[in-house]
Amino acid sequence: MPAPVTVPSRFNGPPSSGNGGWVAGALAAHVGRGPVRVTLRTPPPLETPMTVEVDGGTATMTHGDVLVAVAEPGAEVTAPAPVDAATAAAAEASYAGLRSHPFPGCFVCGTGRAEGDGLRIFPGRVDDTADGRARVAATWTPATAADTDLPTTWAALDCAGGWAGDLEERLMVLGRIVAHVHDLPRAGERLVVVGEARGTDGRRTHTATALYTESGRLLGAAEHTWFAVDPKDFA
């Protein structure tokens, strides 16, 4: 049986639970680089060992009798088109999270995290697709080798989707992510994260993200399903 997974408090999303992308990536590592589909069943606790079991191509994560997440092979994802690094860097000034952020301590996109602590990926609006879907982008430079592992790469493919899906107006948490990591990033390499809205269906919001090198090489892509939640449940 694989070793238990404990989410260090550094890797939070909402204040009391793990960042969905990081947790999904930690579980997906038992299935492969992708495409892997991870469904989050309940907010992953912090600083708590969770049991991982692998059966064939499926990995599960449980906390006691509670199913936290399931990872299994997924369908190939369609990556948003690249954005050049200069445009992405300029867009960061318009990041909606600078005005109002539901989870300012989020490991990936939180404005309350210091340099070298959180990833500080701040995706701002860049343009719309031909059929009117919003796109956001930001730059990200992994500071150390610790920021280039598979869970952190999945985390980098997480929050830009939420901001493309209008997280500022509609509080959402990640329910499902399908990601395919082709190559891990390198420390000190400037990258571009792109997020794209893919539509809304009731409580569900669908988005996609991609991680590119500055030269436009695709490192990984993800598609997400987010669920609208009551803000009081995450106060």
C-alpha cells in the first residue's frame, strides 16, 4: 500500500483545507502524468494523514471512513491557446483578486502569500476567444526545485481556471480536474499560465488552463468543473 498523504498547511486553498490542484496532483502521481481525472469528494484536511489505495488504474484517498478523492485515467484535454509572456505579465495588474479575494491565503493565487511561500499566480484578463469565452493569463517562475514537482505543477494548473470562470462574482471550489502534464517545469524558468472559461451549467462552471514555457511549448493542460458554494461554509 502506498504511503499516506499528508497535506502540509502551506498547501491550503480555503483556510482549513488543501488546495484542490495540489491534492489532486499528489493523488494523480499514483496513476501517471495524464491525462488523469481526479474527483474531489470532500474538502481535503490539512496536516492529517490520509490513506491512499491503488487498484488497477484507480487511486483513492480516504480520511477514516470518508472518501476524499478518486483518481483514474481521463480523456485528453484541449488546452487554451498560448499567450505571450509580455501580455501575460501586463495582465497581472488587472487581476481581480487584487480587488477582492475569497481566499487570500491560497497557496496558488493568494495575495496574502509572500514571495517564496505561495506561487503568487495572479491571472488577469487578456482577451476572449472567437466565441466570447473569457481568457486570463499570468506569468510564473518556479523559485526552487521543490516548486517543480507533480503536485505543484497540478496546483499551477488550478486557480487560473477559477478566475477565468468569474470567481470574483461566484464563489466556487474545485470539484473535478482532468490534467495532462507532458513535462515538469524547471526552477528559474519563466512560464505562462493561461485560463479559459468553458461555460456554466447550474451550480457547475467549466474552465480550462494551460502551462506554457516562454517560447510557447506546452508543459501541461487541465480542464475543470467547479461547484458554486455558500460563502458562509468557508468563512
